[in-house]
Amino acid sequence: MSKKSIGIIPARYASSRFPGKPLTVIGTKSMIQRVYEQTIQSNLDAVLVATDDARIFDAVVKFGGQAIMTGEHKNGTSRCIEAFERQATPYDILVNIQGDEPFIQPEQINAILQAFQVPDTDIATLIKKIDTLEDIENPNIVKVVRSKAVIKDVYNALYFSRSPIPFVRDGDRSEWLERYTFYKHIGLYAFSRNFISNDYPKLSIGILEQQEKLEQLMWLENNHTIRLLETMITTPNIDTPEDVEKALQWLQQHPQLSQ
């Protein structure tokens, strides 16, 4: 029997760095509409926006999307889980799709679903090869090291860090890309119903997450396996108002998404 999956897009209005970010217009559409319309092209069985703000809820309904009002949450993951648990349909997989990824590609979502073909998969996410030394040294780009392949193209995460990992001891830093293939984390997550129902409520923040401010370290520190799949796709995300201009430039280079 195939597993049923739902994609949930957490969206809040009161962002400290960029208030009202989901409703920011990029070209002819709001960011939340672009995320939603890209997501529904994937193999997911359903797509839903989870928000605590009526303005976002109304905007989603207006463009024909599905939305649900949630309570206040400390992060997007817990908001998605509330929405997931309130669904009448018992979905097997929850895909947490970042609300600031207006050009997310359906192929990325389809790829992450492949991880659940591997037995005992509870958490999955994406990685991409790093091409520049600047990205390796940028603390805002999360690096990840992976295990040998578990099966086919699926790996396990060994660690995530804002620091360059692994540290290449021999040779000059300018030679690092020649000596090792570095990967960055793409923040698209998928969770099994088993993890959400039985494990997530028991989790406690550990010292690793406190130091690096990376939620996925809480899962590793609590002995949960994170599956990794590699993607070749990179699209711009929107963290600050300044990023909107970059997104508009990217949109000009990809006119098929401008409608």
C-alpha cells in the first residue's frame, strides 16, 4: 500500500526580520501563493497552509488554496504538526515546506518522498553540493556530513553545523573543494506519522541545538536518524526585505514562473 502524504506550509505574519513576509508580492503574486502553487505540482496527496494570522488565511482562500488556523508556536515544525494532527485523513507522511521558498521545485519534494521507501525512515531532508569556498565559510549556510549510502541514493546525516565540516587538516583552505565534497543543507523536511505521534512530543532541546541554533541537532542528539537525499536544484529563499530584489532578478531569468 502506498503511503499518503501531505505538504504543510507554515506561515506567520509577525516575523521580527520581515513582518508580513508571506504576503510580500514577488512579481504578480504573493510569496505564499507562489510557494503553494509550486508545491501542488508535486506528488503530494494534499497541500495546506498553516497560519495564526487571518490576513494570511484569507489571502490563501482568495487565490483558491487550502488553509487552517493554528495556535501560537515556537517554530514552523510544531505549527505543521498541529495542522497535521487535526486532519481527518490519516496521512502517513508530513512534508514541512518552508513558506519563504517561492520557487521551490516539485522535483525537490518528490525526491524527499523517496526516502520513505527505505524501511524505518522517520525524518528526511535534502542536501546539495557546495561549489564555493565562500559558502563553506558562511555561517548562515548550514553544512552537513553524511554516512555511506544506506540504500541507493539515500544517506544518513552524521552532523549539521554552521562551521565548515569536516575540517580538512592538511593543505591550504583554498584547496578544500579539491580534497573533499562539501554539502549544504536544504531546509525541506519530511516526517513519518510514527515520529510525530510517538517521538516528537518526548523531545527535549539539547546542548547541540542550544549552541548552533539548529533544530535538526535536537533530533540527532535524541538518537533519531535523519535520511538525506541529494538535490541539484537551488532556488532563492526570502529571509529579509533585501532578498526580494534577488528573487525578482531570479524570476526574470526564469520567465516560465512569472505568470
